[in-house]
Amino acid sequence: MGFSVGDIFGKNFLSADTIIGGKSKQESFAAEIVGVPGATVSNGTFKQALGYSVPGSSYGISHYFKKKGSSTKYVCTSSGCPSFTDWENDRIKLLGASDYGVNVNGATGSEITFRIESQAVMGGSGHLGPVATYDGNKISLLSAARNSAFTNIKEVSGSGGKKVDVTLTSGSHYISLDPGADASGIGTFTVKFKGPKGDIKFERDNSTDARISGSGKATPMYLGLVKWAMYEDGCMDNEAYNYKSKYNRQPASVTCTYKIAPVDTFTISNSQVTQGASDSVTFDWSLDTTDRKNASSVKLLVSNSAGNDQEITSWAKGVTAQTYTYNTSALPVGTSTFTLLSTWDKVVGQEKKETVTLKVNSPNTLLSCNDPNASKYQETSETGDCGPCNDGFQKSDGLCQKVGCTTEGNYNYDETAQVHDESLCFDENGDNGDNGDNGDNGEGENGGDETGDPLVAQETPEEGSFPIIPVVGGLLLVGALLLSR
């Protein structure tokens, strides 16, 4: 175990394992972590990725180690990696004289990029690089790394053929390294990944020429982790109907789908006006934007004898409801049809719309009241005035609407009522909360007896007359009265 040497302020430190001959060795590089469920960090160590211990996540990269002469598969855990493994700068270190090998696997839905480092040119002297058959010819791993057709393997710039990054994208892909050819079931130098025409496997067998010869057995190979990305493929446009927040990659094969917001409500305040009068109408409209529906433009159009689909006004993206007042004095006599049009530039050639109509009468035409709940229903006038509402009705949205208790579940709930009146809501005893708590009848503090019945004031009888005789228990107290005389 190393120790730490820090400055007196505790700002920076290097471990003793890192300080050699007064110079620091290459710093460990942290692997990039992308889309790993639960992960709370964007960088992690190779050991964390193998040992299911990336902070916040319970996922790990499939792998195993094998020792010389043993069939047991050893793995890293959250407590660490097998004691016999050799690590340097967060890389697995393998020697030709090592008595163990390692196998790391890819995973479907993931892109795991490993870095293979050699101190000799791969495919040259020293480490003899593996080869594969491609287009009927043999091709070395390093040649593939330098060929743009092989997108899942790249030579590390400036490494002189000694470092390559290999990306595994399937559970059938793997890297298997055992330079000493000592561990059973692990390839001396075997790499399988996605090639230009399907999976391709670069391999050396366990023969002597695949090893590092002579004194080269002390020359190490390294395996490090560059990037671990787990992907959920799908549409990443949050306006699209098929968007989900869990998606973190959108390949070309994924198409986003969009839905135009339909018109939810579109009303006009009057059904008829007189031409030339300084009349106006009010439009109320709203869009249904649930389930990621949208509109890039909303237009109000009018069609009449003067022309079709004449634009009155428009609203830009983001306006989903509006009230708009329009002066009708210039409209021609006859029927004008108003259209509310919802369009979206992401859904070309489609639109949603609703219409309302307005009758424009010639000047001096008497207008009829068409509100059946108004006091002047079916009466005519120059303005079409309907007068006050009938009893039990109240003006709302330009019409006389029924008043009642609209609270569902209330004892006096009226499902036909359109305007709510709280005073018409009662409990099951018929009490709407206006009466007192003590059963008084409103005649004052002592307005009733203990039963709640009102007390009747008794007059004093005139002289010479018999007093009023109360009845108690059904007996007439005559005797008592005679004695009193």
C-alpha cells in the first residue's frame, strides 16, 4: 500500500506509488460513464465498472479472470478485484510471464470502449498482433484500426501502432488477453467486434509465436476502460408524440412522430349582426395540447361573398388559447364563415380546424331574440335585444343559463344547471348553513321553549272573568280555581 504526501494546506497530493525517481508516472485516466441507470457520476474507474460499484448504479461490465491451471472464473466485486491481478494506472497489466488472463464482454444496448496498449507495435515484432479474414484476405488488428471502414476500432493518435481503442456493442463481442498462453479458455490475443460487414474476429492461437519471445516476456500489455455508455434508443425530441425522457440516443433508424394540436373550443359571442353598425363579435378558442401535441401557427380566417379564407389574424407557436374581438362593420350582407386553423411545420400538409358562422343582416333589419330563457324570446328589435333572463336563469357567455347547485354529490345537485349558486346547495337535512345552531326560530335569544316551540304570550284576564285554564296531564284544575275565588 502506498502513502500520500500532501502540501501543508492539503490542496494536492500524489501517492507514493505514483512517485518514482522524483517524477510522476502517467496519471490514471477515468472512464467516461454515459446513460448507466442510476449512476450519479460522469466518470468512473475500470474497477468500479467491473465490480458493479459505479456510484449510484448496480450495473457492471461482464468479465472474468482465470489463473494458470485453474478452471475457476474470478471476477471483481464492490470489494475489489482478485488479489492475484496486477493493476497500473487503472489498467489491467498483463505480462508474457503472467499466470493469469482476462476476458471482458460487450453488451447489447451498450457501447463499451476498451483500450489495448502494447509496448511493441501490434502486428510487428514483439507482440504479434491477431489477424482476421476480411474480403477474402488476411488483415491485422492494427490495419483494421487504420482503416476507416472499421468504425469500431481506432488507432490512438500518436501511439505509433501501440495503442488501439476497441468498441464492443453486443453481448457476443469480447476481448480476451493471455500473453503467456497459460490460462485455459482465454485467447492469447483475441478480439471480436462489429466490422463493416458483420461481426469480425481477430485471433492468435496459443502457439509460441503468439507470445513475447525471449527477454520480451517482461514487456507488458495493458487493458483499460475508455468509455462505458448504455443507450436507450428512441426519439429525443420532447415535442414528439413518441418521446420518452429515458432515451439518450437517437439513431438514424428512429423516426420522431408528431401530432397537430386539434381545436378544443371555438365559439363566437353573437349569431347575427347588422351591416354597417359598429358591432363587434368576440371569439374564444383553445387548443388541445395534451400528449405532446403542438401547433406552430394558429390562424383566424373568414369566407363570405367577398372571398374565401381571408386571413383576419394569426398567433405564433406557444399560444394555445385566446380571446379575440373583431369589428364586423365591414362584413358583407349574408353568412360569413369563420375558420380557426391549427398547423405545425413538423407535420407538413396536415391541419386541424373548426368553424363558426355569423349572419350579417342588411341595415334596418329587425333582429330576433333567439334565447329561449330570456324575457324577450322571439321578440324582434333593431338590436336583437333579449332583455333580462327569466327567473332561475342568469346571463353567462351571452346567453341566459340555468342557475343551480353544480357541486356533484350535493343533496341538491342539479346536473342541468350551468351557472353555480352556492346558496342552492343543501345537505341531506335540507340545511344550507344559513340557520342557527341552537334550533331558535329567529325570534330572539329566548324566542322558543326548550323544545324549540314558540312561546305564546298570555293576556291577563279582565276582572270578573274566568282565567284561561291550562290542561296538565289531561286533568282540569277546577278545584284550584274555585278556591281562588
